[in-house]
Amino acid sequence: MADPIAISPLAVPLPGMPPIKGVRLGATQAGIRYQGRTDLVMVEFARNTNVAGVFTRNQCPGAPIDWDRAALTGGKARALVVNAGNANVFTGKAGFAAAKATAQTAAKLVDCPLKQVFLSSTGVIGELLPHEKITAALPGLYPNLSEYGFEDAARGIMTTDTFPKAATRIARIDGVDVRITGIAKGSGMIAPDMATMLCFVFTDAKIPAAALQDALKKGVDQSFNRTTVDSDTSTSDTVLLFATGQTKHAVVPESGGKILRDFREQLSDLLLELALLVVRDGEGARKLVRIDVTGAVSAKSARKIAFAIANSPLVKTAVAGEDANWGRIVMAVGKSGEPADRDRLSVAVGGTWMAKNGSVVPGYDEAPVVEHMHGDEIDIEVDLGLGNGEATVWTCDLTHGYIDINGSYRS
């Protein structure tokens, strides 16, 4: 096993996480891959809990993705089981058998139909999941589930993460407070195309599955789908949102409507916080980078250009080296394949415009840019000067730590 990884310098402490009515959870050591740490999480939900989910669009998804997509059609959830250390991906019939065996054990424990059990796995691809370790550990874990188990769960789903990730909000539905709490894991193989890595969000609100799905999809599009660490879209990306319905408030229609306005805003804000925590924990990351693109021909074009910058190894290593080499940003804009006019392009770092309309700003002083590059949060702005399209994405720098972690991932 590789040496322990130092905690990211961009780490954020866990917030206080009060109970969510209708949610009990916990973690245990099943020995799936890791020794001396928790690697199996179980969550039990109150009856009639509604669920929404978004999943990876990677064409080689894991067995748990297939399982959850099928289960999601029922719109109800009673249990969630998550293991770390093994992704149960590219495992064929054995992978489905492992998923089914896990779900059967959980369903028996909580006394529910198989289709109300959701599964997630994260870790090494292409290795058979030793599901017998999971099914042996679940009966001992279940009696110890607690409404105060959020921190244990956040730690239990980690793989190469250096710190646990969680966020919580209070939203109002027709004047009544409801709580939303989420946990997430992710560090590498981060370039979401729906969601990112693993993220589980819980609320005590009573929201129909259709309205819940709409709120989740819109929130994910503005958060997880605006982040990247290394341009690699995981085979296991999953975001699930569970609504236990244990708080009494006005009836929410299937379409959601205005009554969910604050809930949607708070959910989106929570999802963005979780997404940025994942970027902060990017493997080997030392700097969080925000990229704002304006003046593009469309929002879609702006987003593609922003991701071209965010995923450029040359841009990311320049940030790591604290080198104010704005030429690399220009390069990334040009390679995106999107409409760009060299003579209208403007670039700024840390609020200092280095180039305007295709040339260096007269009297440009690099000193404030260099000072900004020494910080741990970097801001890059690009104005195409072509239209009204704009987009924001987040990434991290690329350091030798990324190679160290991934070069020894299976050792």
C-alpha cells in the first residue's frame, strides 16, 4: 500500500450536521480493499422516501449504475449501500450478481422491495467485488445506524480523498424550514458529464419524485457539471437525492412550481459547495482555479472554451508553478474549436487585464498577477468580444502529486 497522502492544503473542515428526520446512517470496516479504516456505508430511509438521481454518461458504467437506473423508475428508496475500494466496473455478470446480493441483504434488513435499495461503489476498475465481505458486514452495521452518522458516512465513502466532504442548508417551503444535507467523495477521475464521483443528498422535505428529479438535474448542471480535475469522466459518477417527507409543509405539486423556489436555490448552492470541495481535493491540488468566459457567441460555446482552459495541462502546470504565462490561456482558447477572434480576445488573471483586443495592455505590470498566482485561489477571465455567451467552470492546478498518487493507485 502506498504511503498515506497528506491532507490537501485546500481542505475545508466538516460542518455541523444535525439529524435529518427519516435518515439513519453509519459506516463499518468490511476489508474490501482498505485495512484499518471504514469502507462500507449504509443508510436507512423512512417509508415513502422519494428519490431522484443523475448518473454518468460514460459508456462503460459500473454495475451499481445499471442497478440504480432501474431502481430509480420506482421513485422510492428505503436503503442505500456504498462501498469504497472497488468500483464493481467491467465485471460482467459477476458484477450484477454482486450488486444483487448486496441489495438482497439490505432489503431483508430494512424489510423492503429490492427496487427500493440503491447502491454505489467506488475504487479500482476491473476487479471483482468481494460482495461476500459486504453481505457479511451489513447485518452488524445495520443495528448501529444512527441519525448522527453523517460524519462517519462521509469518511466511509472516501478513496484517494484526503478529507471528508459535506455541506448543509436550511430551505423554506411555504414558510416551513426543511433541512438539506449532502456528503460527497471525489479526488481524481473528475470531469463530470452528469454529476460527479459519488454524492448523496438528504432532505426531510416532502417533494414528489418528478419535482425532485427536476431540481436535482438543474442543480447538477450548474455545479458538478462545471468542474474538472483531470478531464476524465468516471464510470461510477452518481448523485442521489432522497426526500424523506418527514417535515409537514404545504403540498408540493408534481411540477414543483414556485413553492420550491427557495428549496431549489438552496439545493443548487449546496451542490456547488460539494462540487468545489471535490475540486479542492483534486489529486495533488494546491490551488483552486475559477475560469470565467464572457463575450462568446453562445453560453454553450463559452462553456466549451472554459473547459478547454480548465483541462489544459499547460495552463494547469503554469498555475502550479505560479507562472503568469497568459499565452497558454490564449492557446487553450484557440484549440477549443469554438469561434474566437484573436484581435478581439482579452485575458485577465486576478482582476488584472494582461491583454486587451488581441495585444498586451500598454504598460502592463506583471507584479500584481505574480502576487495573485502565489495565492491558493486563482481567477482567470477571458472575454471573446463576440457575443453575450458566458460560463464559469472550476478546476485545480496539476502538480507532481497527481502522478505520485495515480502511479501507485493499485500498489
